[in-house]
Amino acid sequence: MTVEHNPWRRPLAMRSLPPAYVLATLISGCAASGSAPMALGVAGDLSSVRRTVAGRDGVPGPKGFSVIWQLGTSSLGSGAAGGVALDKAGDLFGAASGGGTNGDGTVYELSPAGKAYTGTVVHNFTGADGSGPAWGTPLIDTRGDLYVTASGGGASGDGTAVDLSPSESGYAETNLFSFGGSDGSEPYAGLTAFKGKTLYTLTDAGGATGHGAIVALTPSGFSERTVYSFAGPPSDGAAPVASLVADGKGALYGVTQYGGPHSGGVVFKFVPSGNGGTETVLWADGQAPPIVDADGNLYGTTQGGGAYGYGTVWKLSPSGSGAYTETILHSFANSPDGAVVFSGLALVNGTLYGATASGGSNPSFRAGTLFSISTSGANYTVLHSFAGSDGQTPEFGKWAIRGNVLFGTTAAGGAGEAGVVFRYEI
């Protein structure tokens, strides 16, 4: 079953088809009217294939950019709009928005084995338990459970959240929540853990006003509550699609695609409290998921605007009394530096890393770039220009980071024209 919903709302790659943050007591390898929850116990598909890549010192992939998996060329699925998450063993987990046994998408695992990766289908979505996992990167806990959102399917066709638990025979679907109506609908965002007790996600639509909602789920049993409904323009955002980010100090940060005084989205802060919480709009314009540094500065990107109309990299610095000062670190010019940013940023040793969904220096096919820039806005560098054959349209929400290696995905391109998983070693 394939579920279609509001194509005009979707990020770029979704129109043709949205680092794992982990519970405070859990782990991440690099340091989202519904029906009631139900237990299913469906075993995962363990079909596996291998892909060989160039290796250095026994670590899969050379320094710089390399493709480690071609989607659309195996049973692992197609369309990797979401990023990948790392576990302690170095295995990568991601979700493909299409393909698989039922055509509703998959959850997959890539395991390093010498100079190769082994690909395994962890779960095939059926439509009834979700369809089209989009921007949501899987969330991993200490038991190895995977928490994943799907933007469609489920009891109401409005999307689901699933808990996949490892077992001797594969992965079993142990919890399922179906979104719909006042619970919010179309959860393009993944799940974000908060204080080891609650999982939070965002829905693109639904809620009390129809502009989307912040939804809380308990890890055990998936008891759900809608903690905030967006009011829409001009005072609030609408249609959030990127996952929330926790600052470790009691707050969650996020962005919306639309709403706000300029209808270009907002950057917001949400402080959970009791069965609800307080939402504050920090700045107009956002769109891609922000990151937070130790000093409380926020960094993010926009899909448009700036000096040339192709988007920006921005910084919000706290200036006292809850106010923020914005600094534009870079305005994209399409060529050679890229254009249109859906992906979030990564902060490694004082340098920001990101990806554009189009533009670049490739003369025949400007399919996006990887870039770096200092937190002051200096030293902007194009690290890689995608050519289509090595991926096209990177628009994943969050990077996975292990040491000085970054992992990401593209929504299209590659040998199977269905996206790739890549690594970039700094």
C-alpha cells in the first residue's frame, strides 16, 4: 500500500517519492485521533548482501568522501531522505522511504566487515504499521531497540511510530502508535529522547489547529500525549518536519517549514513541563534542524533567502533575557558552493559541516555539495560536489558522527537512482 499526502508540503525529494539523539540513560554511537498502542511481534527480514569499498587501515572507506552503500540495487529499499544512526559497534541504521517487500519502505542496517559493508533489512513496513519513513533517523537505546517514525500508513493513514526490538531471529515490532487528528499527522521528524523518560516528535499537520504538533511518547508502551499544537502565522510556526534537538539543559529546539511573520518558518524553543510545556519563537526563518553548542548558540540553515536567494547558514547567539542575535555566516550562490539546504549541520572540533541539496561545481549535473565553515563564518570550503552517480539531493536531517568520520545519505542518485549512504572522513 502506498499512501499519498499533501505533496506541496513535502521537502524536495518527497515530492517524487523527511546523530541519533538518545535517551539520557541510553547510548548513541556518536557522543518523533490515533489508535491505542498494540503489540505485534513481527520478525524482521534478515536477507543480506555485501558491498565492497576501498578501505584504509581496516576501516571501510578512504579519507575524504566515499559511497558505502547504493540504495535501489538490493532489497534494502530506496530513497534515503533520512540520515543514519550509529551504535557502539559501528553499525549504521537507516530508513528507506520506498522499496522493500511491500513497497512501503524499510529499516536497514549496514555493518562494517573489514573493507566491506554487509546490508541487512531489519524491517519491511506493511502500510498497516506505517509507510514512507521520511526524515526520521532511527533512535537507538542500550538494549538495541530502534525507534522509527513513518509519515504515512497506520490505522488512520496519518503515520506511525514503531519500536523494533532485537531478538535471536531478527527484529520484532513490539510497539506501534498510529497518528491522526488531534494527535497530529504525518510525522516526518524522527524521535528525540528527553531526560531518559520521554520520546518527542513533531507532526507536519494535525493537532488542535491543523498546523502540526509536538507529541510525546513513553518508550515503554507508547502512551501518547500532544503537548503543543502550533498556531501558525503570523505569530507561530506551521508544518514542522525536522527532528527536535535537546540541549541537555531542559530544552528542545526545532524549526518549522512555514508560518511566522514572513511565512518562511520559525526557530522555536520548547521547555517540557508536566503534561505540556512552553513554546517560544526565537527567530523567523529556519527550515532545517538546528544544532546547539555548549554556550547555547544555535546554528542552522535555510532553503532560500540570503544575498543570492539560494539559502543561508545562520547563527543565533543568546543576548540576555531570552533574546537572540542572528548572524548570517554564509549566503549560498548555487555555483560553486551549492544551494537549498534541507540537511542539518554537524559541529566537529569548532567547525560546522553541512550539505546542500542542489548546486555545486559539477559542470554537467549540480546535484548538491558537502561543505565546511567555521562558527565565525570564515573558511567556507566545498568538500565535495555530487555528480549524480555518487548521489544526488542530500537532505537528511541529522549527521551520524564517529570520531572524525561523518555519515549521511542522499535521497536520489547513485547506481540505483534511489540514493546512497556515504561517509566523509575529515
